[in-house]
Amino acid sequence: MLKLIVTIDGPAASGKSTVARLLADRLGVSFLDTGAMYRAATLAAMRARIDMTNESEFLRIIESSKFQFSTEKGKTLVRLDGDDVTDEIRRPDVTANARYAASAPKVRARLVEMQRQIAAEKEKIVTEGRDQGTVAFPDANVKFFLTADAKTRAGRRQAEMPDTDKRRDIGQVRRDIEARDKSDQDREIGPLRPADDAIVVDTTKLSIEEVVQRLLEYVEGKC
């Protein structure tokens, strides 16, 4: 049986996590949510109250923490040192601080290494993030890059927030997303960009089902 790796990259709230989970389910393959990995690592650092600009300290926390990732009913479940932090990693402050993990070369390299280890144990996998097709899996069989306009993405991000945060001003949510975009695009290590051979899909006016079907047809046609 041939190895199959499908990568789905894109900016915040472009729909990549939901689409990746559904696509993996339709294909009957494993799913890896790398965004959850960065958030979980960030939460571990926040709990330890370390200076997140201190790369060595950040890396030490990652190495001393126990992370568990699983998928149940289309949702990524995350445990940190035995605690269920599935909802906690979606807090706005965790999202804002995730940039420290994303921009620290040694931290990022360790997380990419963890992603490759997970994928190596799977015969077929759909993996999503911001640098999956460019850095983590440059030889992936199929690469997608999803995007959408900032207004649409802000609405999606607000909808997925815990109930206590859904009252946040949509304008602020959009500004946060645009700031995250700039940070992701400008960082030196693994900047957010489509791989040269990625299929770019604008999801602004497409339903989740339409996006999944489009990607599914392409994967089945190519593989």
C-alpha cells in the first residue's frame, strides 16, 4: 500500500481544520491538527509562567510536558499532562501567544519533528497547518492552500469561540486575524505561503461541504 500524505495549509479561520477533518473521514485516513499542537505547547508555556521569548525555556517545557491528540466525532481532542484542554487552547490569549511558538526556530523545529513522527506511524494521513506543504511535508502527494477574505474568516473565528468569548466585537476579532496573518507571513521560519505546487482554493463563498467535495474529487482523481 502506498503512503499518502495530503497537506492543507492556510491562514486563520480559512476553514482548513474543519475541511481537513472531514476530508480525512471521507478518505478513511488519519488526521493531524498541527494548529492544536502549537496551541497546546503555548498553553503549557503559559501555565508554567515562563518568558515565551526565551526559546530554551519554551523548548524545556515542551519536552517535559505530555501531549495527547485524538479525534472524536469530527473534533480534535487535546490533553495536556492528563487534563482535557480542548476548549482551553481556543482562548483568545492562547491564540495571541501562539506566535511565540511559531516564530521560535528550535521550538518550531521540535514541533515539526513531532508532526513527522506522527505521520510516519500512519499509512495515510491528512495534515493541516500553516507550513505543512512547504516545510513539514514538502514531498506530500497532494497539497492544498485554503484562503478566504478577512470578514468571512472573522465571522468563522467568532462562531468557534467558547461561549464566554463570543461576545467579543467582530471588528476586534477581524483585527486580531489580520495581525496574525501579518505575523505568520512575515516570520523568517516557515512563513505562511502556498507551496509552489499547492492547489489554492478560495473558500469565501463556498460551504464546507462544497470545499470538502472539491478537495476529495481532486485527491481521488490524482491518487
